[in-house]
Amino acid sequence: DHLADAMGYFQSQRPSRLLVVDRTLRASLEQSYPVLQFVPGREVCHLVVLEDTTADARAWNTVPRELAAGLADRGVPVTYGLFDGSPARFLLADGSTVCELADWDDVRQGLLLLLFSEGKRLVRRAAARVLDDLALWPRVAWMDFREPQFWGACAALPAARGLLTFPATPQGLLDMSRA
């Protein structure tokens, strides 16, 4: 419930249906024809949960699946996908569609992207470039399946690029929501 409430809203490209009367009058007088001005629309942030299939901890750590299902049940728009080492390309969890993370770039302002991984295969240059790109996104968090005392060079890669890093635990999710 806390995480669903923390998702918040973002300003949408689409206007709301609420008319701003004084701006409408001003714009209409300036243009000499009716120009309707609306309050910018607001939408609930969309959660994208991407889980690394190469992570050993997937066998016992069900946090990403529970998070995706629980927030979807609470009305938060959720996309849950699986990636193999690099999040640049992922498969929707139902197996229906292969997606490119680059295709989401235009809507990144309205996304919260959570990457669940151990980072074993991130040492490849192509995967590291993806992290460089994701560092430019407004809301991205690296959720490491391992306990913090076992974080090593793999966890240092996302942190070095400015991605917030948390353990993939219920407490880690709460800490992420407060960050």
C-alpha cells in the first residue's frame, strides 16, 4: 500500500478536462478567436519491473513478482519483464512481446524503472552502455538480489553511473520509495 501511494503522479502531455477560464479569455482575446486553455493532465506513474533471468536468487527471491502483482492489484499501471544479462532488450513476463528499452525513452518521465539483478553479466561493454543511458532517466533504481555485504564490482557498476542501488527486499523497496 505504501509503495502504491508513493508512485505519485506526473504531468502528462495530454490536457485534463478542467478549463482555465482566465487563460482561455486572455488567449482568445489575443488571437481574436476562441483558444481553450486546460489544466495540464496528471497520470499515475507507470512501474516497469525488469528481472534478470541470469540471477541465481530468482529461485527464492519473489520480491519483483510480488511487487508487480501487488501494485497492479492496487491500480498502478505495471509492466513486468524478464531480461537476460542486459536490460536493453526484455521479454514481457507472459512471453507475448519482446521489447526494446530504447522504445520507452520518449515516455521515461512517467516511468519508475526497477532493475532486479545480481549484475553478473553487466561487465560486458554493451550492458554497461545501457546503464549509461539509464543514468539519464529521471527514476531508475537498481535492486540487487544479493545482501549488501556481498555487493562487489557488479553492484559498483550501476552505482558508479549514479543509479540508486537497494537490496531486493521489502525493506529495500521501502527505502527506494523514500529516496
